Amino acid sequence: MRRPMIAGNWKMNTTAAEAETLVRGLCSLVADVTDVDILVAPPFVYLQLVKALIADSPVALAAQDMSPEKSGPWTGEVSGPMLKDVGCTYVIIGHSERRQFFFETDESVNKKVHAALNEGLAPIVCVGETLEERKKGVTLSLVGRQVKNGLAEVTAGHASEVTIAYEPLWAIGTGVTASPEEAEEVHSAIREVLRELFGADIVGNMRILYGGSVKPDNVDELMSRPNIDGALVGGASLTAESFARIVRFEAIS
Ligand code: PEP
């Protein structure tokens, strides 16, 4: 069985003081959780602060993005070795906000995936369609292409370190969630693509998260679907209580 993962993407939110309050609250609410991988992805400038606060807790540290380069004249960028250095174990790559507003492409996502894996950081690779693309009926082909291109040349040996996050753009930050059926349909298509790429044994270990307005009141139903292995949470990760409730989901059987 795949171990569930619940990841909180704080995006460009919190001050240092708010980050501290949030992470202290979260750590106390999830201190006894042993069966879920719990991640927070604060802004770069608070990674070190948060790392110190999650010591001795089940919470792990993720970055929201990374450079494909190791070091050098790349003003404003943050590299994989730097993220390792401050205690990150995961990195979100290709979030739709990066694709939409910072011109990320499947090719740049792929470079970052390789850079992360080479550094020993586990990538969480985001894919998803716009509302227009969904209406055109191209969701499965588009998401399949994003997965294939984003993971090009990733070896089967590295594949189980990779997590995919399916995040339909129309559900991110909108309060509209994909129904469990809509999400499961795409997750199962993604798993099929991963099976083609890496084989049946490995795909059984690969996690596919759902993201898009996940909240305490919809997580249980989402997590009851066989191919939904966790959640990437934006807005609801900014409150310790709501994120902790999502971590403590109860799949409906
Ligand atoms: C996200 O940005 O990854 C996300 C899923 O945001 P929200 O939960 O706020 O929709």
C-alpha cells in the first residue's frame, strides 16, 4: 500500500512570525501522526526557520520551486544544493502558477526534475488542465503528455521518489473542487501512463496527489478513491487546524 502524503503549499504567504505560529500549531496537532507523510512548503526565506521548528515532529520540509542549475550567475534563483543544505527533502516542481505566470514548460519542469533527483530531493511534479481544456475534452491526453514530458529520461530506479500532483487549474484557489469521480478518472489515467513508463511493480509505489480547493470537508471523500494517495493543499494549509484535519483524513469505505 502507498503511504499517504499531505503537503501544504504556503505560496507567497506568512510573515516570519506567522510562519512560526502556523508551524508550531501544526506540529502540536499532528505530533502523534505516524501513518501519513506530512509536508509544508513555506516561502524560501522561511525554510530555515521552519526547519528548526519541525525538528522532532513528523513534519518534513519542501520547497515551492528550484533552479535547474547547481550554482552560478542566476540572479534570484535558489538551487537544489541550497535546498538540501537548509533541510528540504521534497520540492514542488511545475506548479500551475509557475507554468502560467513564470513561463514554465514541460521542458523546464523536466530539467528541474532531473536536478532534484540528482541532488536527492524528491520532486512533486504538478500537472493539470484549464477549464477550457476540460471543456474541449482533452484533459487526459494533455495531462498524460505533461507527465511523460515532465518525467522524460527519469529512470525506473528513480521513479518511486517522484510524486505527481494532479491540480486542475479551475479548482486551484477557487473553492471549486473536482468531484472524487472526476479526480479519480484523471488519477487512474496518470497511473496508466506511469505504468507504461516504469512498469507495474514501480507504479504501485508511486503517489499521485490531488490538489485544488482541498478542505477538511471534502478530503475524506477524495481520499477514499483508490488512486488518490494524498493532497497538495494551498489555502487550507495556512491554518493549523484545517491542515491538521486534512492530515487526519478518514477515508470513507
Ligand atoms: C495549490 O495551489 O496547489 C492549491 C491546491 O491551492 P488551493 O488548495 O488553495 O486550491
